[in-house]
Amino acid sequence: MSTIGRLFVIVNLLLAGGFLFSGIMLLKKMDNYKTKWETAVRTAEADKKALNEQIAAKDALRATAEKAKSDAETAKAQVAGANEELKARVQSAENTMGEQRTQLAKIAADLDNFRSNIDSLQKQLTDANKSIDGMREERDNARKAQENAENELATAREANKQLDAKSNSLMAKVNELGEKLSGAETALAVYAERTSIPLSEVMAAPPLITGNVTDVANQLVQLSVGSDSNVKKGYSFSIYRGSEYKGEAIVEYLENKFATARITKLAPGRRIEAGDVATTRLF
């Protein structure tokens, strides 16, 4: 038992003794001493029992307090250990946070560079889009130009076909005219040989000379113009009546005032008569 417990017991005993003494003193003064004594004893025993119960409760409370103290010291030690561990964790966390701050600063710098690169790339993308739009416009213009060129080429090919057809037609006409010219030259050569008129004079283009038919005999016609009007042998006269074409005649004989020509061509159903107009050029 501890000192405090013993002190409580002594105090209780003293109190009990005091009560007992008081009881005895009172019993001496009173007639029913025994009854009072028994009552005092019972009271003292009850008080003793109560004190013992109180002491037991206090001892239990003290044991509980000591256990709580031990648990508190254990908890204190655990808390101290946990505190040390927490301090270590806090230090580690601070170190980690320092490293993370450094990394965060680096990430922020990288982010700024990334944003700058994004802005540069955005500008490049905008420029590229503008360039693409320009190239698309050039492509569209080139396609239109190609389509126009193809249309023009098709038109040119069609025109070329038409020109080829015209060229072939003209070549046929040229060949035909060449054959006719060759035949005319041969005929002129034969005529020059028969009439003894130089071929150069026969082929020379005559000036514009206009006269009238004054007489007709067989295949010969007499004209009202002669050498005084610059008529020469070999000149060909076309003969008309108004706008009606009748035929052709070539001069074979000349006088100053008239000429004699041989009819070389006569229009179908026509007859050359005196009074018809004779000219060296077609109307």
C-alpha cells in the first residue's frame, strides 16, 4: 500500500477512534450505552467499510491513472517517434517540393518556350494556309487556263480541219485552174502560131477598151474600134447586150478605125448581132 493509502487508513482509524471515544463518552452519559455503542460500532464498521471501498476505488483509480500514465508515456514516445518521422517526412517533402519547384520552374520555362513555338507555328500555319489559298487560286486559274487552252485547241483543231478541207478544196481548184491554165497556155500557143501573133502580146493583159459590134459574118465580127483606140492583135473582147453575156472574140485583123475578130466562144442559146457591146474587161 502506498503512503497516501496508509495515510487515508490512519485518518480513518483516527476518525473511527474519535467517534468511538465520543460514543463511549456519550454512552457514559446516556442510559442506553450499549445500544448506542452497538450503533456506534455498526456505524464505525459501516464507515470503515465505506472507507475501505473508497480506498479500493482510489487504488483502482490510481492503477487506472498509472496505466493511463504509462499509456500516455508510451503514446508520448510513439508521438515523439511519429514526430521525428513526421519531421523527416516534412524535410523529405520540403526537399521534394524544392526539386518539384525547380522542375516546375523548368516546366514553366519549357511551357513559355512551347507557347512561343506554338505562336510561331500558328503564324507559320497561317502563312502556309495563305500560301495554300494562293496556290489553290493559281491552280484554279491554271485549270481554267488549261480548259480555255483545250477549248481553243479543240477550236483550232476544228478550224484546222476546216482549213485542211478548204486547203484541199483550194488545192483541187488550183490543180483544176492549173490544168485549165495549162490548157489555155497551150491554146494560146496554138493560136499565136496560127495567127503569127507573138505569144507575149497574146498573153499581155489588154487595157479597158469598149466598142460595138458593127457587122457579123460567119464566125467573124467587125468592131467599131481599131489601132487608134490601142487595139492590138490577140486582144479578147467580151460581147454583151445590156447585162446579157453572149460570147468571146479575139482580134485577128486591125485597121485604124475598126478591127476584125474571130468568135471563140458563144453562150448557149445566144447570137451575136450588130449593136452588141464589145469590151476587153468583164462587166
